[in-house]
Amino acid sequence: MNKDDALKIFEKLADPTTLTLPSDACIGHHAEDQAYVYLLSSGLALRCRYTANGERQVCRVYRPGDLIGLEMLAVTDPSLLIETIAPSVIKRIPIGRVRLAQQNDPRAQAAVTSLLASEVMDGQQLKISFGTGSAMRRICRFLLWAAQNDLVALPNREKLGNIIATTTETASRMIANLRRDGAIAKNPRMPSTMTINRDKLSKAAGDHHHQSAA
């Protein structure tokens, strides 16, 4: 079963109401909220943990069509938080409903298996894209991956630095450089987003930027 077919099965299990959240909102702490898997319908989100000294450590970034927390069917990690990067719409899928569907519908079980495999592969790809090469290459790869229809909602500079493992100051400087070079520009119709020049970003991203950018 491919990812798109698996996601269609999961969407049918989702609650009818959605969560509409602003940037920098916390969706839930799984130590307290282990009842849902989340489907990101629009926006961007990340999953992270905080160290004792308050440092944010990002372990995964999500874009529309990604499921968050599917592994909660089997394990829990109370140290992980989910935070939005951009204004986001999220569908909640009760874990109990997923477990029941697994028991009664072989296609639901196949969907879980398919999506867990996709999560492993996607996580590996993002670790390569955002964790290797120069800081400029990593930030360009992130912008290409996160853009939809050549529009991207920039995270705040602190979170952007966390995602690509660089300092806030370096992230700010690189964004300024990309704007000056015309690789990104403010979108007058949607002030919260930037328009990307895909060719310029792809050139700066190097040979290993994510090939399935939206």
C-alpha cells in the first residue's frame, strides 16, 4: 500500500473537527496526551525535546500530509513535544479508533505498516538533508522541502536554527543573504510567507536537496 492510499484510510478515522493553531503553538505533551495521532493538513510543525538548561533539540519536522505520533500505538516518549512552526490545521485521530480498525480491517493494518515504513524513510532523508553540508546548503534544502507552490512560511529564527543545527545569528544572516540574492522574497499578498526562487535555492542546496518538495 502506498502512502497516499494509507493516508486516505487514516483520514476516515479522524475526528470531524480540526485544530487551527497559530505559529509557535504547542499541540500536546505525550506524557499527558497519549490519546491521538495527528495528521497535519496545512502548515508546518516540529517534534522536539528540551534539555535541562532549556535547549530545544529537534528530532523531526513535518509538512502537510505527514502523520505525527503514529509510533504512539506501541511506545510512549514523555520527553517529546509537538510545536507548530507556521499557522497550521491539524486533524486528530484517536489511537483507540486506530487500534480497533487494525483489529477489524486488514487494510487499516496495512496502512499502519506502510506509514510507519514511510516515517522511517522520511526521517532518514530529512536527517541527511538538514544535517549534512554547509549551513547555507541545509537552510536551502529546508526551504525547498517546506515550500508549497513556491511559498514558504519561515519559522522564527531560533527554531530555524534548531532545525538545521546552527545558531540563531547564523540563521538570521543566511536569510538576509538569501533575500539580498533574490532566492527568497516577501510575499505582498501573504505577509507571513516568503516566495522562493526554486532555481536559486536548488543551486545553493547542492546535489542532495530533497527531491520531493511540494
